[in-house]
Amino acid sequence: MKIAKDTVVSLRYELFDSTGDLLEKVDEQISYLHGGYDGIFPLVEEALHGKNVGDQCSVTLQPDDAFGEYDHNLVEVESRTSFPQEVTVGMQFEGGPEGTEDDDFLLFTVVEVTEEEVTVDGNHPLAGKTLTFNCTVTGVRPATAEELEHGHVHDEGGHLH
């Protein structure tokens, strides 16, 4: 079966930065609903369209095609008193401007802690980077009616929202 709209595609992938350093490699296959459901980068989806099980694909993603450009406005310095006593670099917190809807919250990562201030960054760790996505197709099947209705893949045991 070829990859087409409304199929579930399973693959294994590796993600490299622009210098060729391996950033991520998955041993377990991932699956997404093919056909514009935002389950994978659009350029990768486009490159996979029409492929079969066993086919390989390599796509170079500019920042705008992946995690966006780095936005310095998403780096904020806050009072140390706004955070738990045990705050450390690497901790993550959800947040957003006052009056923001819950769906608009970002995940901020603590990047620096001093006696007086905590600096947090709301950018994705790969924002601003050119990436290479290499993958091998491990499975293709028709999507179920429920998957199409929900717009994403369900595992073998079903799906809980």
C-alpha cells in the first residue's frame, strides 16, 4: 500500500543538525495520520507521499519548516520569588501573558537562576536550527473512521482524550 491521504504511516527516524550531529534517533516506530492532519512536518509529509513500506526519505528542514526562528521576545527574566525555592536550570513551567487562553500557554525552560532572578526561555530547544530528517517507512495502513474523525492515530487499545 502506498502512502496517501487518510493512511496511517509508521516510520523510524533520525534527526540531525546542520553540522551532521545526531540530535534524536527513535528505535520504536512512530505513527501519524497522513494528509494534512499536522502529525508531522509538512515537508516530510510531502516527501513521503506515494512511498511504500521499506522506502527511505531524507528532508532538510529550514527553521521555518520545523520549529520556527528563535524569538528573543520569548526569553523572560522574572523575580526569583515567583518560582519554587528548589527551582533549577532545566526545569519547565507553563506560562503565557496575562489574560492568555489556556491553549495559548507556552512551555518555558529555566535557563539561568540567580539569587534575585530566574531567566526562562519559551522557544523550542530546536528553534532557529536547520535540521535533516531521515526516515524509513515501516508501515502503511488505511486510517479507521474514528482516527479520521479525531484527526490523529489511535493505538491498538484505542485512544483516550
